[in-house]
Amino acid sequence: MNYDIIVIGSGPGGYVTAIRASQLGFKTAIIEKESLGGICLNWGCIPTKALLKSAQVFEYLNHAKDYGIGADNIKADFSAVIKRSRDVADGMSKGIQFLMKKNKIDVIMGTAKVKAGKKIDVTGADGKVTSLSANHIIIATGARSKQLPNLPQDGKKIIGYREAMSLPKQPKTLVVVGSGAIGVEFAYFYATMGTKVTVVEFLPTIVPVEDEEVSKQLEKSFKKVGIEVMTDASVESVDTKGTGCKVNIKTKTGNISLDADIVLSAVGIEANIQGLGLEETGIKTDKGKIVTDKFYATNVPGYYAIGDCVGGQALAHVASAEGITCVEKIKGMHVDAIDYNNIPGCTYCQPEIASVGFTEKKAKEAGYEIKVGKFPFTASGKAKAAGAADGFVKLIFDAKYGELLGAHMIGANVTEMIASTVAMRKLETTGHEIIKTVHPHPTMSEAIMEAAAAAYGEVIHL
């Protein structure tokens, strides 16, 4: 069976790549060993957002009196919340099946192994091996939860994100190790549902890739709702011999021991490249990732890689963009390489976090003379009316030319606001142009205009 393009992996990188390839006239197949949609649709982006929405609804109901509404005997059915999340994921996976049929993409279930000569062997669930070939093979196998030697995941007491989405029983106490997006999202979910949560972060701030002011605000917001945050701390070991876990944590002031029902390891991810046949095929890797050029070609002609199994931000929308760029380049279209400094990042705890471009610290390190504008949601009429005044919008401009270098937001619904600043940066919009762009009132997005005005000493509502 010969194809123009075969894509290995059907996550948001793989299935988007396959659809775009088909649109461009390529005879296309996609190989998936588990479920269409990959981790994102089945065990990542989508089902976690379903969990977080349930937590947000529960939080609203518990604070109904703040809005002048009486609501008594509010209870959360943990198993029903988990079921809803799984149902949402299942529905999305079925949607991908429809898209594959619509775009006439052959779906081949099994485990792929690349071979020399642009060939792939696919081993099905029954052990039968099918040999395929293609002019172009695109690897989009994604990543999985990283395993640490001192934090071995057993799937029951020490778990990764996958088990955290489908626990049979809600834990009374939970220690989250790592405070990236995965860690803080699950910390918010479980804490809101009533679990006592402790977040342990090795670095000095939580969500350490974010602007330092954003990190400080999230820590403040978390502590306000009862989440314990420990920074400059590391989990040295976990004793799982008893009914729960005894967590040994090293801090700046000495070691402490915490009891927890469950420990969630959220220390990052590692690429799924083992057993793919990369060594036999001669495809180069470095530090556990496949090496590619800026259009995702590997060192072996005809083989490409995108998404979490290559370097760069491990984000669903990045994988999708890489896949589209890759197949359009194969087609011979004129395409620009992706600007990775203009990729938005979003974290869906409450308050939400969204950012793009340089942090204030990184802009200074890059040698820019900067103007910084910040507008707090405490001064936003829409935020106050919504009962969501935590957070702010912070914009960073190049003082010389007025270029928007970075945007950093923390607050309600900011993940829906960040795209406008991504477009501003793409279009090289200046600070004065943002100030003169009339924003609707009352909206949360007014804070973008106000933050730009603050940077230039023209802010009205502060």
C-alpha cells in the first residue's frame, strides 16, 4: 500500500496534518495505536477543560450568595464529573473519525515502526504486521508524562495526568509535584472539588515560564482559596507502603513530611520516540527529541517530525501549525517558518493565565529599552460586575519603536483575550495604535487598551 503522505499519530498535530495534506491533493493515511485525537482530545486538553468547567460551576454555586442568589445543599458528584469529562472526550474522538472519512484519509490502527526506504511496518492489535510505503512520512507521536527516578508512577498512589482525569474516588489530600500548566490546572480542579491540595515547585515561582508578576498573582490567588504553595522545594521521596503516601519534601529551611492520599507527578513530559525505528532508519535525535530543520524535515530525506516529539513548545496549537507548515512546504507552496516567540500560551486554572512574547525580564535581557503598562481587573467595571477582579493585563513595548514585545494576562477568560495581542504582534502594531483602537465597554478586553495607555502615561481609569 503506497501513499503520498503517511502521518504517524492522530493528535492535534497528526490529524490536522493529515487533513491539510488531503486538502492539498495528497493520498493520505494516518496511523494511530490507541484512539483518534491522541492525548489532547482523549486525555489532555479537552477532557481537562471539561473537568475545570465542572469545578468552575461548583465554585459559582458555592458563592451564589455573592451574586444575590440563594442555593442550598450544593454537592459535587465526583464520579459524574469524571464521566462527563470522558463523554466529552469520546464525542470529540468520534468527531475526528468523521473528519477522516470526510477528507478521504485512510485510518490504520496499530503501532508503527519506520524503516529505511520510506517504509513503515504497522503491528495491529492481533499481532499482524502490515507494510506501507509513502513518498513522505511525518512523525507526530506526541509525548507522555515524564517519569522521575525518585517519583516512580504506579498509577494508583503516584500518578500522572492521565490517571488524574479518571480517579475512581476523590482524594481527601493531594500533593502536586510541579507547577506548570498541568500541575496548576489539576491543583485548581481538585481544590475546588474539596480536596486539600499542596503544590510543590522546585523553582522560586510557580508557573515559572510566566512573567514573575503573573506567577506572584497566581500564588496569591491560590493561597486565598486554600491551596498550599511551596516554592524552592523538591520532593525527595514518597513512601507508599501504608494506606496513603508519606511525602518527603526538601525546603530551604529543612526537610518536612506530608501525608497525602495521592501524589500527582506533573514535572513535564517526554517524547514518544522509543521503538519507532529511528536508530535503524538513521534519523537523528537530541536530548530525547527528533532533530528537524525549520520546515520539519529530518536528516533523512522523506522523513519529517512535528509536535511534542520535536523541540519547541509542547502545545496542541503549535503541533497543528507545524503540521500545516510541513505539508504546505512539501507541496511546494511559499510558507514562512513559524515565529516561536509569537506563540500564545494558556493555562486554564482560575484565574486563567495567557501570555505571548517576551516577559519583562527576557525583554531586558535581550537588550530592549522598554515601556511597561499594567491594568488591574480591580479597575475593570466588567470584571467587578462579574465578581472576577483578581488579576491584570500587562503589556511590554519597545520604547524606541513602540513594538509590542509581550503580553501577559491573568484573570477570568483571559485565554479568550490573548489572540488579539498575538495578531497585534504579527501585524507589528504599535502601542499608540492599540490606544487608539476603540475597545467595547464594558468588557474584560478593555484592559488591553488601558494597559497600553498606562505604558504611555495616558491611562484613564487608574
